[in-house]
Amino acid sequence: MARLAILGAVALAGCGGLSDASYGLESGDANYDTLRSATATCQAKGGAIRLRGGEGRNLSDYECAIGKAR
């Protein structure tokens, strides 16, 4: 039983942080203040904001790229 618990812990540790995934920003006006706030939040998670499509006028045109996606 202890071996099974250890194997489970090792398997989960190998996955890295499952919550550390890139994500798209929610819809809204992409003005200076909202992009600055989104950038700070993204950087705190180890990511960087990048344009993923569109004109860049809407927040949903951007994503927070984390890890290998950067």
C-alpha cells in the first residue's frame, strides 16, 4: 500500500504544476491599465503576455504564455 502511495506522489510530481498552463485573457477593452494589470498577474505566474490574434484592441486577443509556450 505504501508503494502505491509513493508511486502516485512521484507520478504527480513529474507532471509539474498542472495549474501552470497558458491561458487566454477574458474579453474587454485592451487599454493601458487593463494590459498592465494582466501583465503583472501573468508575470507573477512566470509568464508573458503575447498577442495571439486579432487587432489587439480586445483583451481576448492576448494570452498569458507560461512555460514552454513562452
